[in-house]
Amino acid sequence: MKILAVDDDSFILELVPMIIAQTGLHKVEVAQSGGDALSMIEASTQPFDCFLFDIQMPGMDGIDLCRRVRSLQPYRHTPIIMLTAMTERSFIERAFAAGATDYATKPFDLTELRARLGMADRLVQAARQPVAPQAGEHAAPSDNANAQLIEGADELKIDLTDNITELVALGNYLTALSASAQQSIQVFAVKASGFALVLRRASAAERNYILAEIASAIHSVLRPQGYLMAYAGQGTFICVSNSSLPANPDLVESEIQDSLDEKDCVFDNGAPVDIVIAVGHPIQPGLVNAVGVEDLFSRVVSRAEAKAKAIISAPERPNIRQMPNVR
């Protein structure tokens, strides 16, 4: 990997390359400010594969730098590891909301930092692999279904903007929270029933457009209370809400559906996109490290899928987009 480490502390910039050299990973370049980092990124003829950003820097801090890098097309999904001595929830949340992939505290635990870099390297290698064929919602079940869920069941990627992150980053965010902080959040999944048809019949541009519209509808509903979310594949989003009170899934579901319907999504040929939103009952994770992130994610997705089946099997409700105008 080609890595760029950014920190205003010259000692850290000497230490990090030495640690990375012990892992066998590749070239490391350093910068002492966000401005210098952006200049190096712009001037580089070979893209960087991974970034290490200190959060607390004078001028442009690491969170702002993370947001700026995520706005650059070649780096929408590049691993970004935040380095900081600050463990308060507000800093963790801001970092992941800006697009961070992972989080490591200073002073460094060398074993932990090597593990974080190893994970980043695996993400980079996975991104370089050929894309596997897409699977519809009714594909045959796999013995490794949970692993497929966590890695993403299709090749679609949504642009990482504020509050939208990678699935692996969402898991890292949850494990970075203290036990008390984990008690004040809710985790649930939003399932877009009908997305299998989108995967089968739509072009890549159409699929990404529809996925972005679904994400936008979710954002419009969850934004007031604060949230993070990630795409889990097959039209499913996993959301973390900053609320200790259980959300009313039926109300959230209705509001997301209304927001999506107002967007009037259509295929390029003008045919309407028929998506039905299902929101599973939320889970308060408690001790994520004890339960396991993959198990937690699998549980919330299963709840959303069960809700989607219940909606589909219920008496059909009228689709206002296909009804004639009444004057």
C-alpha cells in the first residue's frame, strides 16, 4: 500500500513509518498539515491507498481533511484511519460521519495499529478484485450468508458523504464507543423491497441513481435525531440512530416511504420504480464487543427482511403513483 500519514507532531511522523515498516506494508509519505496533505494528494501521480489522519491539528483538523478527501472522486472509498488521543464520543461520531473508516488512539498500541493497517490492506486488496456477479433477492441461500452480508451482496457503492459510511466503518464506529455510549443508540435496518428487480433490469447508472434516492429518503427522516448508516447490499441499509429511545419502526417506515414516493423515481424508459420500504424493529446493542458486530448486523437485517415479507404478503395497498388523478 501507498500510505499518507498526516500529523502536526513530528515525533508521530517519525514513529508511524517505523511501525508500518515492521508490517511489511509499502511506501509511507508524511505531511504536517491538512493543506500540505491535499497538495501532496493533488501532485501524486500514483493514488494513495490508505490515509492516517490526526484529528486535532491547527488550521484544518483531521475531520475536515477527511471530509475534503472524501469529496475527491478517486478517494471516495479509500481507507482512512483517524489517529487521536481524544476518545470522547463527539469526536468519534464526527470522524465517522465525515467518512473515516477506522479509529486508533494515541499513545499507540502497536499490535492494535498493525491490525488496523492490516484491515485497511485487506480492504484495498478486495477493492482490486474482479466484481462477482450480482445476486437477486431470491438467490439460493449461502452457507456463508452472514459473511456475504457484511462484505456486501452486490457491487453497488454509494458515495460516502456526511452520515453515510462503509459497512466495515460502521462496525468500527460501534466498537469504538464506550459501553455507556452504546446504551444511548439504536441500530436497525431499512430494506428496499423490489430492489432485486432494479438489480436485474437497470443499467449501472440507473441502479446507482435509485440507490442514492433511497439513501436520500432515509437521510431526510433520520437527520433531525442524528445518525450514521451504511449500505449492506441487496437494497438494505443499516442505520445507527443517536437515540436511547426505541424508534417507532412503522412511523419511520411510513416517513421514508413518503419521502421516496415524492421523488417519483423512474427508469430511463419512464417506467416507475416500485420500491416498498420496510424498517425492522431496532436493537439497543449494549456491549457490541460481547455480541459481535456481524451478529448484530445480521439480526437487524433479518428483522427488516421479516418486516418486508409481512408487508408484501399483506392485502395490497393502492400505489398513489399509479392511480389516475382525481379532480
